[in-house]
Amino acid sequence: MTNPDPRNDLAALRKEYRLHRLSELDAEPDPLRQFERWFDEATAAGEAEPNAMILATSTTDGRPSARVVLLKRADAQGFQLFTNTSSRKGDELSANPHAALVFFWPLLERQVRIEGRVEELTRSESAAYFASRPRESRIGAWVSQQSSIIPSRESLERAMEEATRRFGDGEIPLPDHWGGYRVIPERIEFWQGRENRLHDRILYQRAADGWNVGRLSP
Ligand SMILES: Cc1cc2nc3c(=O)[nH]c(=O)nc-3n(C[C@H](O)[C@H](O)[C@H](O)COP(=O)(O)O)c2cc1C
């Protein structure tokens, strides 16, 4: 017997969340500590790419766009990601330096939402991370004109072969169009799925001297 196509019954696809709970009494006073705790738990639970996150940006006239990127560092200053700065996201961030990030860790029935202002990393911060990437990825960064239309897959592979020949065994410098951004959180929400859609939502909002912590209705 063939399985019924689940798309025929999207309205009936649902899951009860019962694994964990999150109380304002247990939550860390500092959201970065809370993030680290949940990140470590997501990793230990076996999430395939715990550092994959949705990055939402927007044009100045309020048209949003979103895509997955990888978190490369989280510290007291913010959440770092790396990309082609001439890409669609790069253009949107230079015109409107505000973004939202979303992590979804389904094995733990958890979501983390982060919103804030965005700043570009310094060239030396970006160069330090760039140098840690595999050689082929560094060459790839020179070859990719991320988000522009190209004639074909073959043209991309030819450009990669040419760049590989050109660089030979030499050093691969940081391209001008490549670098990192830091999302400086103003708001971080930790969402824990619960029974009957009565989820736990703990919200941290930046205040003059630290963080205000509260609970949102599910
Ligand atoms: C799991 C995953 C990780 C990704 N990580 C990155 C990343 O760290 N940086 C990046 O520029 N694109 C990354 N991408 C590709 C982006 O989703 C996107 O296709 C690309 O950045 C172009 O986006 P834009 O046209 O909106 O600028 C990743 C995609 C997936 C599915």
C-alpha cells in the first residue's frame, strides 16, 4: 500500500509538544547564557545543524526577505554571520541595518528569535574568520557573485577552475565583497513548545542596565 500524500491533509498535520518546559525562574538572567545553554542542548540532542538560522532583512520600503545562514560566533556583543556583502542580504543590510534571526530546534521543540541592529565586522575580524575557512571555500568566495543571475552552472565551474589556477599555491586574500555582520540583540525570545499550544515564551528586552525578562502569551 502506498502512503497517503501528507500534502493532501496539511490541516491535519500537527504535533503535541511535551518534552520540556521553560520558566522565568529557571531562565538565566543573561539571554546569552540562556542561548548558550539551549545551543549546547540542541547540539547534544543531535540537531543536524544547530547553528543554522533564518536571517530576515528588509528593504527601506518594508519588503522583507529571509534565508538560512550559519551562526559563527555568539558573544556579549552579538550574533555573527558571514556572507557576500554585495548579495541581496548585504544590499538590504547596508540600506536598513536591522535584522531578525530565528533558530528552530525541532528535536527539543524549541525556537529562539533575536532582533536588533546590525553592524559590519571590522576587516580584521572578517579576515581572521576567512583565513579559517577551507581553501576551496576561500576561492569560491572570489568566484561567487552571490545573488546575481549567471548564465549556467558550467560558467561557475569554469570560473572556479580559472581562479584555482590563478591563485596556485599562493595566499587567498579576503575579497572586498565578503565579510561578517553582527546582529546586536535588542530582543531575544525563547520559545518552548508545550501541551495544547500553551507554549512557554520568555522574552528578554534590553534595558539601560541589563535585561528585562517577561513572559509572553503563547
Ligand atoms: C544550511 C544553510 C546554511 C547556509 N549558510 C550560509 C552562510 O553562512 N552565509 C551565506 O551567505 N549563505 C548561506 N547559505 C545560503 C543562503 O541561504 C542564501 O542562499 C545566500 O546567502 C543568498 O542569499 P541572498 O540572495 O538573500 O543574499 C546557507 C544555506 C543553507 C541552507
